[in-house]
Amino acid sequence: MASVYQKRGSWYVKFLDGQGRRRQLRTRARTRSEAKGLAYELERSAERQRLGLEPLPSECKLTFAELCEWWLKNRCSVKRADRERHRLKRHVFDSKIGGMPVPQITTGVIEDLLRGMERQGLRPATFNGLRGTLHTVFSRARKSRIWTGPNPTSEVERRKNPQKIRVTLAAEEISPLLLHVPDDWRDLFAAAIYTGMRKGELFGLRRQDVDLRERLIVVRRSYDFDTTKGKHADVLPIAFALLPYLEHALERSTSEFVFPGPNGKMRGEEADPQKVLRHAMGRAGLVDDYEHICRRCKAAARLPCAERHPDATLRTCRTCGMKLWPRAIPRAMRFHDLRHSATTLLLRAGVDLHRVQRILRHRDVKLTTGTYAHLLVEDLRAAVEALPASTHPPKPREFATRLLPVEGQSPKAKAAAVQNHPGNRGLQPVGETGFEPATPWSRTKCSTRLSHSPIS
């Protein structure tokens, strides 16, 4: 039974905690009644903890940064360790929250951290990524009994990530793009377009995974890991358009990898085909516009020194008269958007959604339709044109033009034309002047005439 007592002006409570140990706690209660109420609440909470209805209070003495470091070294997978360390270093290790004790990390503290990231202009996907990482850190710590309190990220809501319109390739743009891709990258780019494979799956593709006679590719690994992102192996058919590129890649390769690097080894995650894609798109003319730069004004720090135009026609500077240097601004397209392009090209070719899902190896068809399918406006235009046409199209009504004065008309003809026009039938000759609304006090109304009659 909990009890209270007063000592040196402060009220203390005695109770059994959740582990059955006798504890004394100094409170801020001002009266005996407040101290008894607090003792009753502590006793009920301890009883619920002993019955397993509430988690026991944690005695974790680690800081939040030390807990995240423990997770990175002991519970995080090797495949994502570098990426997660970079994320935590930016938002936890180098911030104030990293030095806070773990028991002080509450839902409100994490919400404040995410609001600060929002004020910095970061995207919602960044918020959701950090939230998922912190949720995993506390979950693994609870399973290892390092932290026995509740998971503070469970009540943190995910931010809505607006869906972007991805830039994809059209069928007639594939050949110009591959023509301007460097020789050591061309075969890999063709495989990305015609199979929809991810970058890591292409880098880790080996000779034993390709069967040219049966025209099959076994996708079973990503980089040097023995599994893919979806944790399953799949078999894909090889398109006829891709066969010459794969044959050239296998003849050129001097190692077990189909698309090795210049040294014959597997390309690592630091290899950046994004730059290769942007340069090839610029040379192929797949650009948004061109930036014409004046080198003389740029060197002299004069403004403006650049202009934007939709073409690369040579122009002269308006300030100094020197020829402008045109620089292509490629479309905002990522290497992963080649996978989006493969999906869009298949759908535009009339391939059913189920087979497209199998080619992309998605578990849920919603991911295929909601994220990777990007039909063009012309495809939608053909769909809306299939709607039946109306047999009674609306006719334009004339109203304002009839109210304009016509030269050569008398005033009476103008008034008659306005009055008899079909669009002006709401204006009836009522009231004293003929056009004002009817009112009870108008002399043309019966009520007005009756009001002048003598009262009998």
C-alpha cells in the first residue's frame, strides 16, 4: 500500500515499482491530498507494469547518438549501412538531438526535428526516410532489451509525398539516345531500356545469368549481393532488339560480369551513369532549351551574361556584340527513369498490365500503375475521343452585341430591337417607364389603383 509523508517542507511517496522494489520519490505536491493522489497513480501504474499491461521504465543511459551508432554496428544490414550512416550523421549525430539521453526522446522531440527539416526546405520523402530509420532503431533496441520504453516514432505521422511527373523516353527517341552514349556504356543503357532492370541488377549481372540461345536473363543479384531489392529471383525474356547489344557486351567483357568497368571488375555504387545520360541527351537533342552564354561578359562579371532560347541558333550578345555559346539544358531525367520508360513503352504498345507487372517484378500492381506508368497526353486524348458526340451542340447566344447602338437606327427601332430580342425576354414592359421591375406602388398595378380609391 502506498503511503505519503512530509520531510523538510516536501512531500514524499512510498510505493512498490513495477519490479517489486520499494521506492521513495520526492514530489512537488503542496498538500497531503495531492501527494496521496500521486501515490495512488504511481501504485496503479506499477501494478499494470507487473501484470505486463504497461512496459517497464527503461534505465537506458545511452545518448540518442550512441543508440543509433549501436544500431548501425550491430543491427543494420551491410547493404544499407553507408546510406543510413550518412542520413543519421546529417540529422542526428551533428544536431542537438544526438546528445540527448534516450529517455528524453519523445514523440514531440522527433516532431520538432522533422519541423526543422521542413523549414530547411527538405522534401517529404526525406522526412519519411528518417522517420522509418528512427522507428527501426527503437524497434531493434526494444527487441534487444536495451530500451524497454515505448517507441516514440510510432505516433509520428508520415508526410504525404506528392507524386511527380517523371520524364520518360518515347519510342523514336531510343535510337538517337543510344547513338550518343559512349561505347563502354551503350550496351548497359540498352539493357536498362529493354528489360527495365535496376542499376545494381545490371552492374551485378554475370555471364551465367544470360542465355542467348533461349533468350533469357535470370535476375538474381544486385551488385555483389546474392539477392535483389525484392528478395526474389526472376527470369526475363530478351527482346530481339536487345540481342546484338548483349552479344557485343559478352564479346567485349574480359571477366565474369556482363557490363564490367574499365578495369574488368564490377562497377560499384559510386559509378554514376546519370552524368553519362545527361551528356547523351544533350548531344541527341533531347533537351528542354538552350542557354546561350557570353563568355566575355561572364569573365568581366557583367550581368546579364546568359539567355535562354528553344534552339541552338548562333546569336550575338546584346551588351558587347560577341557570339553567344549555346549550352544544352537536358531534360530532368534520372538513370532510374529508364525503368519508368520501359513501363510506359510497354503500356503504350498495348501490353496488358499483368505482364508489365511481371516484367518489372513488382509484388503489387498498384506500384506499377501509380509510380511507373506515365502515359502521354496524346494517349489520353485518344481515349476521350472515343466518347460519343452530342447530337445537339449548343448554339452561341447573342446578348451584348444586340445592346450596342447601330448606326442609322432611330431611337424607337433601337428600343424595339432590344425588347424583342430572344435573349432579353426577361425584360418585360412593366412599371411606370416600361422597363423597371413591377412594384406594389407602381401606378400600373392594381394594388396602387386600389389605394387611390375612396374608402367606403
